[in-house]
Amino acid sequence: MKINSIQSSLTKESIFIVGYVSSIEGRKVRIRVNKNKNASHLLYNGEILKNVSVGGFIKITKGFVEIIGKVEGEYTQTEKIFDERYNKSENKIVRYLDISLFGHFDGDKFEQGIKEMPLIDNECYLLDKNEFIRLHQFYKKDEKTITLGVLTEEPSQEIKISINKLFASHIGIFGNTGSGKSNTLARIYYELFLQMKDNDNFKNNSKFIIIDFNGEYGKVAQTGLVDEIITKHKKVYSLNTRKEAGEIQLSEKIPLNEKDLIDVELISILANASEKTQKPFIKRAISFYKKVHKTGTIDEGLVYFKNILKNKLVSILQMVTKEKSHTLLDYIKIILDISDGDAITIPSWNSSLNYFMSATNTVNGSRQILKAEIIQTDLYKKIDDYIFPTNAISKLIHFLYLQLIFDIYNDKAQNEHIAPAVNKLKSKQKDIEKVLDTENNQAMFPENINLIIVDLKNTNLEIKKTLPLIIAKKLYDEHKIDFENKSLHIIIDEAHNILSSSSERENENWKDYRLETFEEIIKEGRKFNTFLTISSQRPYDISQTLISQLHNYFIHRLINNYDINAIEKTVSYLDKLSFESIPVLSVGSCFFAGLASNIPTKVSVNLLDKKNQPNSETITLTNIW
């Protein structure tokens, strides 16, 4: 029995041995291949084994240490060998392999990193089936996993990933249109929700939000079936700025608290405010806004606001400069929603004597209106009917106009310097009101739902640029306050839309604020159990800081040299051979690399069932023509 075992072991070694180490230079090792190991396949125990080739793995034994390397290249060399039988020299072609070392076996487990360097003439072997499986086992025993797909070059090898290692990390998914990127994103989260469907802690303690620019993850199946992309237990916010405001249901809007929107930085960016003059003005207006809202109840705040407005009206109607007073009156009319056609009598201006005239004539003609008469005017009485708008942006705009009245009246600001910022914000007011519900204080995540999808397909460019930032910032700021035993996962599909570092369509302030917000999440978020997943067809457009901070990568086919270079510069997990293979990856195949995998692995990601696929399929033109 023992003799049989030794014979079996010797037979295996003689078949699996490939050659010997001939040179070592850092992690790079060169192997001289035995002349009888140049066939494409070997036969062992009735099984056909693939012989070593570029992209394959080699085991180098040094005593009891087993070092693992990847074949990155091979070449032949002609050598002169002396044949004693015939007493002459002859040329022979010798095959060499270039190996890059990356790990070792520690007992039954594969470990990344080099424990010991090999020596010249150490024996090199093919990996047997068991060793190959250990090399691609990316999880510990009893650890929860998801199934991603199979090895592209060895389809019998299933690839499973540890849920903890993958989802407690920042993830990057890159690939050209049609390369399978959307299927990979949907696949990993579909598998996660499938694995955790009966876990109440998962439902209660984790939040997932998908920013969906093209409406791929919230489709309602045309067949009438329930939408089951990732999971059917989700809330889809289908935002729309193309509809009229009255046509939009409350459930279609994102619930947001006033305090999340009324932020100096955010409002300054929305108003495209200049740093030196307009931003300080907005800061004063928001400070005034907060002061009024701290004044007891909302009714007391409203009384306070109306009293200030009344006092300003009295002051304006007693001014002696026509242009300035009429400008301020126009702002009061905007606050009170008075249009030119409304039957509101406004005191007339005496151009000769420069004052607002009393409605009562005197013996010598007109006289300046008195305070007692002002409080009897239609305009003054209209203030009593004023109520705050229910929408936070509309309300803030009223505060901005009141602050503007105050500043211009007291010569603290020039109208032509400040008014453009207020007008800019006013121009976005309707679109913001169409997508945000700031009135009802509803939760963004409905009860028992931990996945929401924000569908931006039918929104205009301004909302596409702005809303993801507002939502991500709000969720992250809230989560930082109470993050123990909870997790937040922000998933951005087509991330180049908002994470571009090279866009010239935005001002620098906006670009800096947007990138700083997401860079803070990717740099510091892990400490607060917040994880970012970004998917993009243009990694070159995305901030290098963001890409370099990702922990796990799924890289599909990329053709553009700029995109490949961006990945090469910032991703340290891929070897040279993998980089060179990126432009020729087949559809659905990707390199999976990072903390969750021992080695860069080429995986064919399993295609989801039709009902679970995102709406990103390439159409067959002849079927619709």
C-alpha cells in the first residue's frame, strides 16, 4: 500500500514537473522548460490536463515552501549542446517561461505575498486540480458568499466571493457600452439580496441607493410582470422634469427635509454665486432664514417675517429715490405674488418732488404719503394674507428677496451685483419642486424597504448634475451621526456623469464641491460603514483620487487608450498581462481584482434571467425594422 502511494506520488511528480528555475530577478523568475513538456495537453489518471502556457500558474517548490507565480510570457532560445555519443555539438531549441511571483501555499490555504524567494534549479510544477481550486477560493470556510460566474478560461471553476470582503469595500465597475458592465452591477447586488432575503438585520440595518441615469434598474417589465431587477422589494423614484408640476404625484418625488436643502454651500452652487459678493449675501439670507424659524412656532416665525416686511414697506414708501424705491417695491410684489394685472393700488410717485404721493389731495396739490396712510394701502394689507410657501426652495427665495430689500435699502449691496444669483436660483425653482418633496417630512426609505432607486432618465441636465450630490450628502451626513451596526451603500451607475474631473460645463466652485463631497465619502466613508460603488464606461473622466481609493474592481472590455491608461495608473492589483488583455475581453467577461480576490481573475459573469436584467440590452435592429 505504502509502495503504491510512493509510486503514485513519483508518477504525479514526473508528469506535473515543468522545468527548473534558471534565473531570478526580483519577483520575476525565468524557468527552463523540460523538452518533453512542450505539448499543449498532458494525460494524468485518465484526465486531460492543460499544459502550462501564458496566463497559467506555476508552483515552485523550495524545500517545504510552495511558491506560486503566473506565466507572463514565453520565448525560445537556441543553445549549442555537445553530444558525447557522436562527439559533436548541435543546436537545440530550448523553451523558457517568464514568471511573476505573487503568493504561496500556507498549508491548505493560499496566501498573497512572497514568503521566500526561490533558488536556481528549484523544481517547477503545474498545479493539480485541488491546488487550482484552492488558488481560486476567495472565502473562508462557513463564510457567506455570492456566486459571480465562472473562470473564463476554465469554465468548470465557479467563482464565489466573500460578501464581507466585497460589500464592505468601495467597488469600481468599468467597461465600454455593451461589454456587460450593467449585468455585473445588477448581478452582484441581485446575488446579495437573494442571499440575505430572509435576514431581518440586513433589511433593518443596511440601506442601498442606486443613482440610475438611464432608467436601467427601475423598469416596469413591458410584459406586465413585476419588476424584479435586483429585488422586487424596492422603491423606485421615477423623477420627471418634462411633466407639468400638477401632473406629478407626490410619491414620484424624493422626500427631503428643509434643513438638508438649506445649506450655504449647496444654495451658493445652485445659484452659481460668486465667492466674494453673492455667497456672503446668501449666507446672510440663510442665517436670517434660520433665525426666523427658531422664533418659537412656525406661526410666530411667520408673524416675525410679516412684521419685517411691513416695516420695510413703510420705509420704502417714504424713500425719495425713485429707481431704488421702485426696485424694492418690485421685490415686495414678487414675495406677495402680485402681478401687473392684479387689482392692487400702489401709491403714485411725484417725479417733481421725488416722493410717493398721498391719495388725499391738498390745497396746494399733492403731499408725501404718511405712515398712517401707508398702513391703509392695499399693498400693506396684502402682507397680512401672506403665508410661507410650502416648498423649501420657494420659501428660501422669499427670504433672499427680503434680505436683498434690506441690503439695498441700507446700501450694503448693489442690486446689479446680487440679483443675478437670486434670479439663477429662481430659474431652477420649478424643476427642483418637481423632483423634491420638502413639505411632508416623509422618510426617503419606506418602511421595510432598504433599496431605493433614483431614476433620472426623464430629468433635465441641471437635475442630473445636482440631485445625486444632494441625496448622497444628506444620506452620508445622517448616517455619520448613527452608523453603529448599520451600513450605507451608495451605488452610482454611469458615474462619469457626476464624478468627472475634466468637465468644462461647470464652474470650478461646483466641480470642487461635488468632487470633495464624493472624495470625502470614498476616503473617510469606510470608518462610518459607508461604501461607494461606481460604474462607468469612461474611467478616464472620473477623478483619479476616486478610482485609486476603490478596493475591488470589475474591469470589462475597454478600447479607448485614455481609459486603459487611467486604469493602469491607478489600479495596482492588475498584472501586465491582464492590462494587455483588457481591449480583447469578450462580452460578459471581466477581470476581477482587489481585496476580495487572491489574484486578478478573468471571470465570465453569469447572465441574469430576463426578468432580472437591467434595461441595457443592445437592440437587434433587424427585429425592429
